[in-house]
Amino acid sequence: MAKLEKTLQGDFEQILQYIETGILNGSMSASLEDGSDFRSGTARCSVRVFERYSYMGSNRVSLNVTLFQNDGGDIHLSAITAGGSQALFFKINTWGEEAFLEKLQELL
């Protein structure tokens, strides 16, 4: 598992759309599996789950991206990858997870 956390500034919707488009265009096998959007008062949260095939790991990996903003302030991003291991009892070969997260880092 690989994780990235950042604080961003800008328009929430534009950043979310930019991430979606960038991830989907960044890999031939990338897909948006599902998403969810919440609002409560001045707080908002968007979750997106992407998946792609990892040639290096010969498996599929997922990327969960969460954006959170309260009262129009900073946007908090948390991105976590999973599924890039081939071992039964412990994790080996996590290159696919790290490469998927690097795509998001390049966008940001």
C-alpha cells in the first residue's frame, strides 16, 4: 500500500475534475470504478476509486482519492493504493501501487 496526503488550494470542482481526467488519461487500462460526494453544511467530501492493470506486477491495482474541504478553505487530499501484491501471506511486488500513485503526484 502506498499513501499520499496533500493540502491544496483552488476550486474544489476543478481540482476533482482535473484529477479524474488526468488519472483516466494517464493509463490505457485506468477506469473510474465508483465515486461518492457528500455535503454537510459548509463541508464537502468527494471519494473516487480508480483501477488499472499493472504490467510490472501482472495484476490490477486500485487508487482511492478523497478530497475534503470545509467552509471554502484548504482542500485536503488523501490518496491510497491497494491490490498490488502477489503474495499470499505478506506483501511483495508493490511496484504497481507506487507507479499508480506517482501518476497522481505528477498531476499535482
